[in-house]
Amino acid sequence: MTEIPKSHPRYASLVLRERLVEGFRAGIVVPQGLIAHGRGEMFDYLLGERTTKEAREASRAGAALLLKAKRPVISVNGNVAALCPGEIVQLAKVARARLEVGLFHRSDIRVSKIESVLREHGAKEVLGFLPDAKIPGLDHARGLCSKEGIISADVVLIPLEDGDRAEALAKMGKKTIAIDLNPISRTSRSATVTIVDELTRAVPELIRNLEDLQGDPKAAKLALSKYDRDENLKRIRARMSVQ
Ligand code: ATP
Ligand code: MG
């Protein structure tokens, strides 16, 4: 791994690039994943690479939705496994959610590598290696999923999700929580709750909000009722406009 000087003003962002390159060399991240990250970086740059008030509000609403869920599932792809495997496993524990590997560019070897990374970070169960169902409307391997996981879930957390998959999940009636830096992506516009924030900042924030709202159903209800996705996305777009 290339040594990044801690004094660099954009240290955090450069470390993430290194994690993705490592993930790519390990066969966890596909080259397309590197491109997707670059698109995300651009939006994050416009936000000043920090968590906004809007992202905090969305995160509280997302946490409230997860607390209400009967069968929550977290969908994990290569970029997510490379960027913050430990935090995603911790999130699954706090949210009592199952982990399912879901890949746009699916191969058995990559699913099994991602599963191993999650297990190394403490996951007891990882779904997705033996898919036994399909998300309606999606052709080929990108629609494959697990009956026990995504198909029977009521709430699905979709970090860095492809727009087509996100829309198909919404059409199935799933409540979805997106983590996506692009406020105009189809994913962002089709999710029940959209957290426009960088993944490695968004996941710990979601964990904090889950812990905070856990014993406080009144506050959880309020966070969800106050949240308006389109209005939240509009405020974020305004923040991003360069003067
Ligand atoms: P659509 O949803 O319309 O298909 P898209 O084509 O931009 O939008 P993809 O390229 O399929 O979406 O998925 C990648 C998305 O994830 C991008 O919108 C990108 O902004 C976002 N993204 C990439 N890396 C990160 C990250 N580390 N944290 C948060 N979001 C990220
Ligand atoms: Mg897309």
C-alpha cells in the first residue's frame, strides 16, 4: 500500500482510494467499481468531504426505519466490502440485519471473496453465495438474490447501489435506504430514505443513530415523519451548486 502522509489535506479521501486499489488487486473490487467511486468522489468534493445536516437528518430517518423493520437486510457489494467491512458487520449487528452479497458484475469467486472478508470481520452469516431467487424485472446475474434475504426482507439497506436494482427493489414494495453521494441518481430518487454521504462516514453515523434511537420510539417516529426525501435532496443539490 502506498504511504499517504497524514498531513495531506485530503488524507481521508486518498486512504479510501488505496483501500479500493487493494480491493481490486485482491479480486473484491471490479474495475467498474473504481470508476463508480470516482463519480462519488466528485460529488463529495462539492460537499466539502464532510457529513451535511441533510445527511444527518436522513441518517436518523434511516435508523428509525431499520429499527421498525421486521426483516432488515444489508446488501453488500465489492466497493462496500473493500471500504468498510468491519463497520458494515457492526451495523448489521446493531440493526439485527442479515448481510447479503449482491453484485452487478456477479461471479462466484468474487461473492465468496466478499463473504470471506465479512466473516474475517466477524459476520456469522452471509447470504448470496447460493442465490435461489431473482429480483423481478432484472435480467441475468445482477438480479440474483436469496429468498431468505432480499426476497423476504421488508427493509433493505443499499449502499452504492445500481439504479436499476434500486428501482426494482422499490417496485417489489421494499422500503429501501440508499447511501449514495449522487443526489440525482436513480438510486437516490427511488429509495425510501436517501443518505447522501460518503459510505465510510455514513455507516458509523447510522450506527450512532441506531444506538441513540433504540430506546426512544417517540424520537424514532419523529425522525421518520419529519424526513422528506425530495426536499432533503433539493437542499443537497443547492449545497452542491458551485458559485
Ligand atoms: P444510477 O442510480 O442512476 O444508476 P449511477 O449510474 O451514478 O446512478 P452507479 O454508477 O450505478 O450509479 O453506482 C455508483 C453510485 O455510488 C454513484 O452514484 C456514486 O456517486 C456513488 N458512490 C460511489 N462511491 C461512493 C462512496 N464511497 N460513498 C457514497 N457513494 C458512493
Ligand atoms: Mg447506474
